[in-house]
Amino acid sequence: MVSRLITLAVIAVVLVVVIDSLPDIKRYLEIRDMLDPEGVDLHEYGLAEGVLATVRQRAAGRKVAGIQVRFGVRHAVDEESMAQAFTFVAEGTEAASAAVTLVTVPATLACRDCGLTAETTDVLAVCPACAGENVDITGGDEMTLESITYQPVPAG
């Protein structure tokens, strides 16, 4: 009897949490459908939310004109999709009209067959020297808010 009451209490708490988050889920689904009507998952939306949180913290209410973000190639971020996602998540904030510039950071490829070490933007790369597939790919997983440009404050 006690275990059933505990189970029911847990279910009630979960339902309250889900019901409280329904507006956020609905907004996410609406934005996802606008960004990608074919239904392909766009991870840029989640990344944009994280970037926006950092931008808002640093901006401290100042109007943001633009941001530059460095993403490692392993994040597979599409610049246009990221800019669209950021525009949607930033709506109504101090970063609402900010331009988004993306810098892609390459990964490092090390071939175990011929010893070559080189940069690559292809995470499924083969060695450019010997065409070997026996490679290690490291790095390319960075995510850094590189800069924020603020709108000028009118003199007055």
C-alpha cells in the first residue's frame, strides 16, 4: 500500500513538471517546425539557447549588435541554421537583432599508417597523404563565444 502511494506521488510530481513545461515544449516545437518543416532534427536550436544565455549574462541589458561564435567541426553546426535559430530564441531579448558569425574550428587528423598529422574539417576523413582509414581525429569539439558587439548608446 505504501509503495503504491509513493508511486502515485512520484507520478503526480512528474505530471506537474510536465504540465509546467508545456508552454516551453510548445514554443520549441513551433520554432523547430518553422526552422525545418521537413522534420529533420536541428541541434542548432539547443546550441543557440546556450549561446543566448551566455550573451544575455555578459550583455547585462545592453543591446547586442552581433556575436561571433567558434564551433569545432565535430559540432556540425550550419551557419545559416544557427543564425535562424539564434534569431528565434533571441526574440524579445537584448540580442534580438544581433548578427551571428560562425567560425569553424578544424579537427586534427593523425594517420597511424604513414604518420601524417594534418587539420581536417571532415570528421569522417581519410588520410590525405596515403588515403588510409587508420586515422585518429582529435579536437574540433570547441564551443566558444568569441566576441559580442554592442549597439552604440545614443549620446544624450
